[in-house]
Amino acid sequence: VQLQASGGGLMQAGGSLRLSCVASGRTSRSKGMAWFRQAPGKDREFVAGFMWAGVRTFYGDLVRGRFTVSRDNGRKTAVYLQMNSLKPEDTAVYYCAVREGNGSWSVSRDYEYEYWGLGTLVTVSS
């Protein structure tokens, strides 16, 4: 599976951005997708994600209520992240990831995902 994220850029605080992630290759085996982010000098953190088999979406505490994740239902080839009310602390490289493995798993754990995109940089100025 190959992942290509796009949509990052420079935005002022309070503004909005929409990230896209397109998956190609063996996407039919995907069990879920997610967004993570990593700011300079910090650990990678969970932003939002879901399991294809369910309807529920999951969010990290710092973005809940401001960010919305959406999917192309059925095709398993794209995930989007609508980011509103951006804050300077949202500045990070945003990565999309795909889970393919079977068995129980946690959407918010980065080690659960086998495939990762290169990331797209989001910079929020104050």
C-alpha cells in the first residue's frame, strides 16, 4: 500500500485546512486508516482515525471538536482531515497510516499501522 498525503501549508491561527490522503495498491485488505502528527522535538501523536468495519471515528484529546475525519466509504482509498480553529500548537507534520493486519487492535496506537505516508507539513502562525 502506498499513501500520498496532501493539503498542508501555512495558515494563521483560527483558520482551516483540509488534508487528503490517497491510498493505492492492496487497499482492499485495509482494516482502518488514521492521521497522526509529529511536531519538532515531540513524539508522534494520534489525531484521528477509524476502522472500516465500524461507523465510529476516534479523535485525540487535543483536536476533538475542531478536527473532523472522513472517508470514502467502501473504496478504502482515501481519508480526509478537516482542521478548523487551528492553533499554533497544531503545527506538525501530519501522516496518514493504514492498518492491514487481522485481530483486535487500537485505532490510536501508531504501532498498529503497517503503512505510512511521507507526511504533509502544517504550519500555524499566531
